[in-house]
Amino acid sequence: MQTVRPRRLRLLFALFAVASLVLAGRLAYWQTFGRSELLARATDQVRSDLVVAATRGVIRDRNGAILATTVELRSLYAIPKRIPDRTLAARQLGVLLGRDPGPILAAFDSDREWMYVQRWLPEETARAIDALGIPGLGFLNEPKRLYPNDSIGAAVLGFVNDNGNGINGIEGFYDAILRGTDGRLVVERDPANRDLAVGLREAVAPRNGADLTLTIDLVAQTAAERELTSAMKKEHASSGSIIVLDPTDGSVRAIASAPTYDPSAVRLADPESLRDRAIAWPYEPGSTLKAMTIAAAINEHLVRPGDSYNDVGYAIVGGRKLNNALGKAYGPTTVTQILERSLNAGAAWVGQKLGAQRLVDYFSLFGFGRPTGIDLAGEVSGTVRPLAEWYPVDVGTASFGQGMSVTPLQLAVAYGALANGGTLYRPYVVAARRDADGEHRTAPVAVTHVVTPDTAATLRGMLLTTVDNGIAHNAAIPGFSVAGKTGTSQIASPDGSYVEDLYVSSFAGMFPADDPKYVVLVVLEKPDSRLLGTLTATDVFKGVAQDILRYARIQPDRRP
Amino acid sequence: MRTAHAQKARRTVSRAGVASPGRHAQRAVRAASWDLRIFAFAITAIVFCFALALVYVSQTTALSVAGYDAQKLAAQRDEVRRQNSLLEVQSARLDSPARIAADATRLGMVRARFVPVIPAQPLIAKR
């Protein structure tokens, strides 16, 4: 029998011993120093770390109608290599998506491994495509902001861009509150990408955005937009805006701005249409401001409604001649008639009695020259020059609303102060927000008391006469008392002069005149009717007011 | 184990001079009995461990299956919620005053230019 030499045995033993040592060493390394790396690699294969997106809050009108909401819509994607017959698939998709099949086929034939075919499909279209059962096509749910009323209320709502950021209006101003806080889910998954019930699971729940209830009334908003659109078409006006305000607390019932846009299709919108003209378009208010000048003078006991002056068709202020519209002279004229006939000379006469300092002070009290503080993104302040920059003539021109600029909202809020007895409220659009902690209601904010209740009542009476007997007669509504004032102002050009034969027509009104529930301001830029544009503005006012009166079931206070 | 018992028996025999065959047999039987007991205990432990492992695996599997079922239900719940949201949007679209006005116009209706309101006070006074 042949025996193995001990030397060979020792060598074999040594080999095994070395191999064992190497293996043991390697094992020891992976179990100690390399442990975390191995663990990380293993965990990465099964672990998924996902951001759980918070749902953006819903925006509703004061009666609960949805104005904006976020819904997950299905987006169609394709893995072209897995599509057996790309030509047929492109043709079928073209029919269902209403698109030319050519570009779809070209995209399929490109080298891309994964591609979106179309994002945010209507549900019916998604169902129809799903029913085709084409291999290589799939759906992803993606959140999409929807506005069920299309362009109605676009100016006040704003929009959400593709990155989920709120822009303009409510969406912009309340973006942080509406968007909420994203959550996180760390979980182990199986090869089929399903969550494993056992194993690692860490979850931080998302905090959904707060729901907002607005002061906006969808019916009033729709009426305002309808009337504005109609007037814009009729007058070929370049822009316009309407504000409906509740003067008792400063809550805004409607804000319409034209041109407008569809917040669901902002890419197609003209950039200029994205500007909310009610808060971001300063203009010279013209004769609508005479009410503030006269209110200031009455409040300072400098004039009374029955006081008179001799109207010669113009006033000389600071060495400059300030004419009435069309240069017409009226002879002996009362302060009430200044409003009834909208006399520039009369307003300048009252302004001179008041003096530049008090005029500027009252403009400030009425909120001109600074933002109103409304809870909408993009508000501008308008311009009231500091007194140091005034020329002597400015006390005359400012009295009838020239040489300064205001936003439509500022003017509406100022009329609101006359309507409610003299209190200037900060306008607001969000009535309440509801989040996980419950409902938080917005309290109205009285900024200041501008004039006494007696002065405000006197002004309402004078403005009522202006509608009943004066220049704003077209604004009268059968069965209801309406107080208001028209305004026609020139448009300043960049060189400081006024543009020839182009005007801004406006009307500010309130109803019922004794105890106004609503203030409505209508502004039309560059109407075809030129000086007669105020007629269209008063028509628009009537259209909106009649809808609101009917809808709000306000009893007539007069015989029709 | 058996060898240890045999050595112990041999030592006992050498001390006593002569060993009793009955006692030796008894001890051998007792030792064999202990061996059997230990064997049975080991088998039982193995079977118990196996059963425990089986129960653990079956429970874990059941849990995983339940987890998959829960996921399916959660997906169904999410889909129902999504459909509900879509229906809410559709309802809001249908309720939109602008849509109603547009449909009314399409049907040939026109807006009433004046809606008469009859004040209640004179009627009440007549009664």
C-alpha cells in the first residue's frame, strides 16, 4: 500500500490553512469594516424612499361652489421598444387624442426608452386608450389643478404653473397655505415593486394644503364677467375691470378683469391678460374722484350741499385755466349740482377751499397712493405725488381726479367708505381657511374713519341725486335707489401729455342708496364711444346690479 | 456515554472483587433508557423547532399576503377617491352659472330685461 508522504500532507494542510485564513479574513472584513456598505447595497435593492405629495387645497366661493381643485389625472407614457406595431398604435392614439399620428410615430421611432405621449388626459380618453390594450403603453397618475368655471374668476384666482407653484391672485398670495407639506414613505419592495408588509417601513404623513372659502360670489362674479365681456366687445375697449364690494365689511364679491385667460391653459394666454387690472392697473380716476373732494370739504365744514358759486365754464387755478367738459357754463351752481353735472370748475372751486394740504391728507385717508392690503398677489399702489412736488395748479386738477393715479380697487374701497358711514375697510377675498386644526375665519379690518357718518350720508344723498337727476341718469334701476358718479378721464402718455381723443370711462355706484349693500365699480379703457363711454359703463353697472339685486333678494325701496 | 458507564461498572467490579450480573444488567437498561430519553428529547426539540419555524414562515407568508391585499384595497380606495374628485369637478362644471347661461342661450332662451318684484307690505296691509 502506497502511503502519502508527510511533506505533501503538510503542504496540503498549509494550503488549506492559508485559504481558510484568507476566507476568514475576508469574511471578518465584510462583517466588520465592510458591513455598512454591504448592508446599504442590499437595502438599496429593496428599499424605496418616496416623497408623498401633499394635496393642494380646494378654493370655494362663499356658497361652497368649487372654484379650483386638484385632481389626479392619468398621463399616458410609452416604452416604444415594447410596442409591437408602432404605426398602428400611433394611428389609434392619433384618433383618440385628436392629434396627427405622424409626430407620435416619429417619437416612437426615436431612441427614447421611455416617453410621455400626453399628460393629464381627460378621463374618458384615458379609458378609451386603456381599452385598446396596446402593450408598451401605460398610465401614471399626476396631480392637475382644475378650474371648473374655466375663465370665470381667473383674475382673482390666479393659476398654478407646471411646477406646482401658485402665481398671481389667490393661488399666488396663499401658495404656502394651499400647497401644504409633502410627506415621506420609506418602505421595502418586492421585485414586482409592491410594498412588503414585513420589513422596513417609515412614514411621515403629508400635511395637505388648507381649503379656502372666498368672499367671492360665483353668481355675482359670472354676472360681472358676462357684462364686462359684452361691453368690451361692443366698445372694442382695450381693457376693463369690474369690482363688486360689500361696503359693510370690505369683503369682495366679484373682481372681473379683461382681457382674461383660462387658468387651465395659461400657456395659450396673452401675457398682458395675466394682469389683474382691478388691482394692478393704475389710471387717472377723473370725475369719480369729485365725490371724495366734496366729501372732504363737507367733512371739514367748508361747504354744504346747498352752497353755490357762479359757474363760468372754467376755473383759474395757479394761473392755469381748468375747463368744464365741453367748456359749458352753468351760472349759479350748488355743490350738489357740481356732482350732478360733473363740473371740473366746481370741483376746482371746492378743492381751492379745501387747500392742497387737506386734499392730500384726505386722499391718504381714503387710501390712495398706497396698496389697499387686499390678500391678492400683484397689487400696486397708484400714485399721489407728495405735496412738495405739487404745482399750484395741482390743487385744481387733483380735485377732479387728474394728475394722480389709483387702482380700480382703491376707488371702490373709497366709495365703500362713503357707503358704510365713513369707515375705510381693508378689502379681503378669503373669508375662511380650513386646515387640520379647524376653520379660521377672517375678521374684517377697519383701517380708518375717513369722514363722519353724517358726511357720508350727505354724500350718498348727493350721489343719489346725480343718478336720479344728473349725468348718471342711465344708471338708474327701476324700483331701487342708486347712488353713483360717472368718470371720464384722459390717458397720460409717457411724455407727460394726454393722448388725443382716448379716454377711460368709469362708473362707481352703490345700492340701495339709503343703506348700501353693494358698491360696484366699472372701468373701461379706450372705449370706441369716447366721451360717451360712460353710458356703456352705466349699462354694465345696471346689468351687474340687477343680477345681484335679484339673486340677493333685495326688496325694492321705490315704486318702479 | 455507554463506554463511560462500562468503565464505571468495571471500576465497581474491581473494588468489590466480583460483580453481580443482575445489577449490571439493570444499570445497562437504565443507561439505555436515559439514552432513549435524551434521543426522544432531541427529536422532540427538533420537531418543535421545525414546527415553530413552519408556523413562523406560514404566519409571515400570511402577513405578506395580507399586506398585498391591503395594498390592493388602498389602491382601490385611492381610485374611488380620484373618481369622486373627478365627479365633484364635473358636478361643479354642470352647476356653473356661465354654462347654464350658455346652454339656455343655445336653447333659444333670452335674459329677462326686467323682473317685476311685488312688495309684500301693501298685500299684508290689505289682509
